[in-house]
Amino acid sequence: MIPFTDLQAEYQECKTEIDQAIKYCLENNSFVTGPVVDEFEETFNNYTGGASVASCNSGTSALILALRSCGIGPGDEVITVSHTFVSTPESVCTVGATPVFCDVIEETGLIDIDQAESLITDKTKAILWVDLYGQSTDQLALCDICKKHGLYSIIDGAHSFGFVYYSPGRRSGPKTGGDANLTCYSFNPIKNLGAIGDAGLLVGQKPLTTKAKMLRDHGRDSKYDYLHLGYNARINNIQAKVLMAKLPYLDGWLERKREIAEYYNNNLKDYYTLTEHAGWGKHSYYVYVLRHPDRDKVRADLLEKGIQTNIHYANPAHNTPAFAPWHKDLPITEKLSNEIFSIPIYPHLKDAQVEYITNTLKEVR
């Protein structure tokens, strides 16, 4: 069986570093806050090229902290998408704001920028968009719209850690999140860079990340001074140390994923509808997504032949009971959710496995 992902192979590659990271925390009684977190934030600030960073305990917490740091709450509207993991719109509801769903572009699954601007009202306080499948949307265009209308620009970058811009007119070589007010990352174990539990990060403007650091630690700026109503959303030191141990491997892993994706692109373009690669950066391929009108049959046939697949995402948030108050017709989102499926693209796939997956996909279509 070729699994959808292989975390054990990843662990074996950097086992020595991971084991040492865990051992350090245990031997030094270093579990929450302190020098380890300071080192983590400096390391990841350097990697992302951001103005400032704030770590936290999950990607979901990063989204909630971002919205709260921007002062968004009851009575406010946030334009976002439904073609995403539920935590994106869920975070809007969690802070008491109203999610205003926007449809996506069929070729990429990324937010429809023109439609997003048309949804702005006097209650809109932010656009929260998703960098889907490992590539960012045109963040300069969206940031310009936000500046024009006096809105906060917030990116759910859970899929795109490691994406690099390179097109003319964009900042020289930043990772995702270089232009928005805040970008939120997830280090869930299955992400391009995964912890051994949950962890998250905010990258952006220093006044906002400074507030996020207080909110994640019960709203305080010193041990007994509480400036805000916060909660406990701190990263734990084991996750921070493990992520620092794995970070030097990331760029190599991403290059291998891009190599696999290029093989898939070249060999599957005549058999399936591919998710388009936008031309302004280096895709980080969190997942590799194909489309087929009889998706469920294809997936079943692949599983029978020993290939696991997944769907990102099969049930859009706006169609679920939890989001019934904000339901609206999103025809492209709904069409994609019925056709998309993700195939293995983890960096430890062998060439022979990649070839087998490709040939089997041709066979079962």
C-alpha cells in the first residue's frame, strides 16, 4: 500500500535531531515559554522574512489571535472562503464576527478577488483568504484592495509554508505573508513542516504580533499585568525545538515535492483536470490535487490497487449545519468539492512509486 503520507519516513530521516530536541526539553525542564520560544521565533522570523512573528499552539489559534489582534469582533464582517478547512471561517465566528463567504476561481481554487471586493460593506473589517494546496493567491492585489477600503489583510497560510514569490513587481524572494497585515501558519504533523503535535505561527506587523503574544498568554505583558482578556494559546517548547530541528530539511523536501509534481503535471495533463499553477511563485505542494467528474470511482479503484488518496475538501463549510446562518450559493466551490481528490506527493516517495501512481491513474480514469 502506498499511503497518502508517510510521517515515519520523515521521522527516520531526521530522527537524531528530533530525539535530541525532545531530550533537551526533558533534561532541562523546558516546557513552556522562555529562551526556547525566543529562539524559535527568531529562527522562523529569519526564514519567513517577516517583520515580526508570534508563535502559538495551533494554526486555528493563529487565526483567532490574528482576528483578535486586529480588534475584530461582534458586529464586524470578514470576507473569507468556504473552500478550505473549517478552521478558517470557524475562527471568524469564534471571535463573534460574521463570515461573508466568497467563491473561488475554478482553475486554482483560490479566492475570486473581484468578487471579494464586490462583497465589501461598511461592516467589513478584513479579508481573510486562503493560500490553497501550497500556493499563494495574488496577495499584492488583495492587499491593495484592503488598503483602498481600510481593511485588514489576513492570510490563512496553513498550506503554503515555504512558498516563495519571484514574479516581477513583487518583493524580492519573500516567503508567503510578506505583504499582508498578518499571515497564519499551521505546523500540524501532516503539513510541509510538521510538529509532533499541533503548533502555529503568526507573521506580520509588529504591533499586531506584539498584541498576539499577549493574547496567547492570558493577555499579559508581564507576570501580573493583564492588559487584555486572553487565554492560553502558547506553543510548547518540545514542538518549538522539534520544528527548529526539522526546518533545515524543509527546502530539500519542497524541491523533491516540486520534482514529483512536475512529473505528475507532464504525465497526467491529458487524463485529468489539473489544479493550475499560478505564475508568481514557487509552489510548495502541500497537496497535489486532481479533478475528475467520477472522483469517487477513481478513488475506489486506486485504493483497490494500493494507493491511498484524500479530498481537500469534500464538504464546504457553508453547506454544513454549523454555518447554516451564513449559507449562500457558491457554485464554483460546490463544483470543485464534487470533483477534487489529492494523490500522494510526500518527499519520501520513491521514483518507482511515483511512476506506479501515475500509470495507475491513467489506467483507472
